[in-house]
Amino acid sequence: MKPFDEMLQSGDMVRAPYARLKQWLDTQDPASLAQKAHDAEGVFRRTGITFAVYGDAEAAERLIPFDIVPRIISGAEWSRLSLGIEQRVMALNAFLDDIYHRQEIVRAGIVPKHLIAHNEAFIPEMIDFRPPGNVYTHIIGVDIVRTGENEFYVLEDNARTPSGVSYMLENRETMMQLFPELFQQVKVRPVETYPQMLRQSLAAVCPPGGNADNPTIAVLTPGIHNSAYYEHSFLADQMGVHLVEGSDLQVVDGRVAMRTTEGFRQIDVLYRRVDDAFLDPLTFRPDSVLGVAGIMDVYRAGNITIANAPGTGIADDKAIYSYMPEIVEFYTGRKALLENVPTWRCGEADSLKYVLAHLDELVVKEVHGSGGYGMLVGPCASKAELDAFSAKLRARPANYIAQPTLALSTTPILTDAGLAPRHVDLRPFVLVSDRIRITPGGLTRVALKEGSLVVNSSQGGGTKDTWVLAD
């Protein structure tokens, strides 16, 4: 089946959102566009925007590839998406509050108890505790794919420590530098207010024991060797807050404090980019040097806000994902406005039987996996890869879910031979505090290899600027 082309209709007619961009592209000299692409790479190289590739000894850090042809979403399409995203985020927070308290959704027989009780992302220390503002997931990335004119699906939810927003911001800044005349012709909704909105959202959930009028906010990073360190430092700088590592912090008199030249200073809100397991060596992994000893006691006493809250990872577990349509309806009272991709839970006998029989047609993912690692794309796999994955499925079926191989929509990228379609997805970024804020557009990830469906940067994908039209 031919994938949905977001720019061109049948007969090479241009879809309305792309009309002005296509007119402009048709007037551009190919050599000039190629030079602009080279200039964009230079901007990213000078800025130092890199990401680490774990397990790649030959290329510890890389520039994330950037395509200069923007992906465009109409204002009407974005309005529809925004409503669905807001509904889903509300349901995710309600779900987290419920599973750490009365577990009504389990009592109702909607989500099986074992998926929570035996889930490594479920943190018993969060039971009967409500975070400030009753917000669990302060920053969420919702991965969305498109398959048709009005067909959008949520591919997965990122409720732990979603990354990529710095690329969204730098992509826009670079495009505005390179093509100022284009932004005069096409009215695009801004994204550059995200850091200020993030700071406002974090300040709004200052704990009862904090300085609500002027809270001290910090970004907790694992350090310079983390794959997303650039983003951590970038966001701290853009928000005008402190960038700290675990060694900079200490519990003093029941508060988390930061070492300064003038002594200790209390931290009110900690935007942590450290995984749960490394957050507190007294509560979780005792060998962790990335977190703060005793921070969970301070948190449960109401003297610091941790964003996102510990234990939110259960909300982006891929087995839980398969129940999201029911979860949304249970907490909002309405059918989900954004659909899930149909999903087989391999831990169920009938589903496993089907998946094994159709493995060459499906995408199979690890329940706790991320970044495209540990994933099988059946139509692209060799017989040896299918046989090896089949053995893994039979050995640990509950560790996997399977989904149909979707024909992801395409948008044009610039290649040496001119414009060519490539598959894309979208990660809008959502901020939750006293209200829900959704940045217009988000990060478009693109599979740069012809025919590839894998958009992850760790697997050879790139990014694009995402334009939501102000129409």
C-alpha cells in the first residue's frame, strides 16, 4: 500500500498546507538549497548539538542529521491533535494517581493487577503519596504517526524523561536564520516560548515547604557522558536555572540543598533527567552516584518537587499502552480522541500464537524498550533474524508486544537528487502543572534511508522543523 504523502495528492497536486512552501521551493536553485543544508550542518556543529550512541565505540557522539525542508501541519489538523493529546495526558496523570492509591481501574477489571504489581517501573514508595499539585507527569512526549488524511495514531507515550525538545528549538532557530524570507511568506506558530513555559510550569508546582514566590529550580543531569547532556545544559541555560549533578546536592535539615560559594541553597523544584533507579541510593540502587542520598524522604515530606515524579515510567510501559483506549475512557468518560495502534500482548496465548504465525508482517517491541533498540521490523528482517526473534518470543512472551507494520506518512527531504519522500513521526511536548500547555508542533523525526520506517536518531534517523500554520 502506498503511504500517505503529506505534501502531494494524486496527480502531483499540492495539498493546501504545503502550497506556499512548494511555490517557494520551485523557485529555489538546487545548488543554493544544498548550500543551505551545508550551512545548517555548520550551525549545529558550532553549537555542539550532539547525541551519544551507546555501544558505538567508533562514534561516541554524533550530530543529529537535520533536513531543511519543514514538515507542515495545518491549524485545523493541529487543533484536532491538541484535543486528543490533552485528553490523553489528563488520563495518564489520573491513571498514575489511581494506581498509587485506590487502584480503581484494577478493581474494575480493566487493567490486570499483575501488570502493575510485577512491573519494574512501579515504585512502592509512591503508594499513598500525592505530589505537589497532584501532578505526576510534568513533561510528556507523545509519539504520533499519521497514515492518512484524517488518520493519526499514538505510537507510544513518554512519561519518564522525554528528550528531544532542544532539537525542536534549535531546528526552528536554525531555519529562521537560514530562511527569514520564508517565515515572512508562511505564518507559523512559534515554539521559542517553550523554555519560559517549562519554567512557569515547574514553578507552579512548588512544594508546600518551598519558596512559592520565587522557587529555586534546578535541572539534575547524570553528567556530560549522558546521551542527552546537551539538552540538559541547553534547557537549564534557556530557563535561567541551575544545572546540577548528584554530587552538587545534599540533604541538609530535611531539605535538598545545592552547594554554592556562599554555602548551601535549598532546591524547591528538581527537573530530574536521571532514571528512577539512580535517583536515591538509600531507596533504590545503592551503587548510584548520580542521585541524592535521602531525596525520597525529603520528597515524601513535601519539601521538594521532583519532575517527573518517581514511578511515572509505568505509564509509558508498552503493555500498559495496549490498554490506553480503556484507560482514557475510564478516567475521562469519553472515547479516546486519538487512537492507539492495534496491539497484540504476546504474554496472552492467543496473541502469541498469532504473532508467531505472522512475525514477518509485524513490528515487535520489548515492553520496557526504548530508542528503537531490541525491536524487530518483520518485513525488513532476514529469515535468521526472524528465527532468532521467534525463539526470544517463545522464551519470554510477556516481555513483548506486537503491532502491524504501519505505512507511516511521508514528507519531502532534500537529497542529492532533489526532493524525495521519507517516512516521519511526530513528538509533541506537553507541560502539565496548574494547566496543560502543548507546544505547537513538536519534534518531527524522519527516516533518512529510503524505505526505512525507523526514525530514531540512534538508528540512523534525522529531524525536521515542524510548522503548525497560524490559520
